[in-house]
Amino acid sequence: MAKTLIIYYSKYGTTKKYAEWIASELNGDICAISDFKKDTQGKSTQGKYTLDNYDVIVIGSALYAGRIQGMDIINKNYEILRGKKIVLFTCGLADYSKSENINEIAGRIAAVIPENIRQDIKIFYLRGGVNYKEMGFIHKKMMDMMRMLEERKLKKEGDNASEETREFLATYGQTLDFMDKSSIIGILEYCRG
């Protein structure tokens, strides 16, 4: 069985929960990106999580207002990651059953990970959740800006406004949880394959 490391960035816990589920199913090691430090030889300063000791690297990245967090771990360590099975999963509020949402996030990934690296990565999109009460000041302000943009869009488009715009405005300020453990099945199958 391949030795697996799951590395994640999670501000409010949903990406971490997916990472924990994946680690449990794959019997893999797990650590937060913030705990992973690379020394000059590409090894962890703690000595515990050295990338070259793993065959499969799964990286979970949270999305906040369309921004992908923690991608430096891929770009800065690519020479060590090359030749390994690399998985990236993103976790956000968007409904990934809609191709326009996948295309939007794929564009965001393309903006932060060069094509020559991206072609070696299998990417998955998972739905997370949000708890407005737990959000920090900056994230609340970003969500407020998104709300204002969506309100303008609704006013301009009227009956032609997207279902997603309507759903965002109808649920703004609420606690939402779209997490689904079964959505990691594709990741598990790819890692085991």
C-alpha cells in the first residue's frame, strides 16, 4: 500500500474535516499546511513529515471568496513532488454539480499553479460550509462585498438572475453545511488506484 500524506489548509474546519476523513480511509498521515515547514533540503523541520517519504500527497485547500489558500506548498516543493501521485481538493460553498462553478475554480487554480505543475495533479472539488458567526472580520467584510455584488446582480437581472445568486442571498448570514463524506470516494479511488 502506498504511503500517504494529507496536508490541508482550513480556517474554519470544513477542509480539515475532509482531510481527516481521507486520512482515516487511506490510513495516511495528516498535518496542517501551517505546521509543515521546509528546510533547505526539502525536509520538514520537525522531521516528521518529509515529502520524499510519501508516495501519495493529498493537499486540501480552502476557498474564501474565490481565493485558493496554501498553494505555495505545491509550487515550492514541486521538485520533491514530481513523480508522486498528487491530489488537490478544494473546499468551498459553490455547488460543484454546476460546470460554471468548476470552471471558475479551475481558473483560480490556473492562476496560482503553473500548467507544467497542474498537469501532474488530480483535482477534486468538494462542498464545505460556512458559519457567519465564526468568521473573522476580514472574511465577514469579503462576504458583505459579495452580498452587495449579488444584490446588484439580482436587481439588474431580475427574474433572469441565477439560482445560485438567489440561494446566496436567501441564506446569507446563516450557518450552512454542505459537507458530504461520500464526496471523497473519487479521491480515495484515485489514491488507491
